Amino acid sequence: MKILGVSGSPKSTSRTLALVQQALGHSRLALNGVEAEVHAINLGDLDVQFCDGRDPKTYSGDTQFLIDSVCACDGLIIGTPMYRASYTARLKNMFDLIPNDALTGKPVGIVATGGSDHHFLAIEHQLKPVIGFFQGHAIPGAVYANNSHFKNGQLIDEGIASRLKQLGESVARFAAQISATGEKNVGADGPEIKRE
């Protein structure tokens, strides 16, 4: 069982990454008794090429590492700071790079951060539709944290901490159920997208 966290922050250390890691910690605990690999990738630490439309298998280095990691996971927790009412270009590039079936049938938890609550609806209007395009299952209860939920860079809001726990546990339990049944393609078939 592999649960992956991906932070789309361009910074090496960020509140977004810390929240993704916190949710992943709860995923690990929820998988108690199950052999699990749980780890986080911060896109700001990788040298990822921009998508140029080629077959995902032809990339190398950090780009191929990222693609392979997303494809191999059983559950995913993505996090992003919100800039200008949207998720980061680094996270968008990841979605552009991965194969169309990379998230099929997989649970995906969403974590976002922002200066204020101005942009929290980007989760509903941007991130959930992208996950749906990939035939992934967006876990209900996405977590959005703003500046008032932190003090000196540390999360201080108990409500957000509780929701991170619930999100991490939900991703892990859903992934374990899918793994136990062996049935990943649980949704309707999407359109076939042919490469030129």
C-alpha cells in the first residue's frame, strides 16, 4: 500500500507541505497492521521539466520520478498554496505530465492554503474537476487553511487539525478497500484520448 503526498508549493519549506505531511501521518496510523509506504514529495525541491506533450514514459530524472511516484501510489494527498485564485503552476504541470489513467479509481485528498478565505472555492471549481478528469475519487472534506490558522508558521487551529486527521484517514481507508477488492476502475469510462 502506497500513500503519496504531493505539495505544489515552490518553496522548500511551506505551510502547505507541513499540512500534507500531517495528513499523511494520519494515513499511516489508519493503515495500522497494513504494510504501507507513506511519503511526501515537495515539487519545489525537484527539477521537473515542463510538459511538452510527449509520452510520459520518455521523461527522465526528477520528472520521471514524479510521474512514476504518482502512477505507483494507491492513494494521493495533494496540497497547494492558492495564488491568484488558482493552484500553482508546479501542480498544474504535474497534472499535465502524468498519464491519463494515473489516478483512475484512486482516492485523492485535497489540502490548500491561502492568505485569506478568498480563494477556497478554487478547490471545488478547479481541483475537483481535474481529479474527476483523471477518474480519481476526490475525498469529501477538502481542507483549506488561511493565515489566521497559523502562528509562527505552526498550525494552531484545532478544527483544521481535526479535518486533516479525517482526510488522511479517509484516503488511507478508501485506498485499502480498493486494494482489497482489486477493482480500480469503479467509475464510468471516460473519453479515449489519443496521442498524435
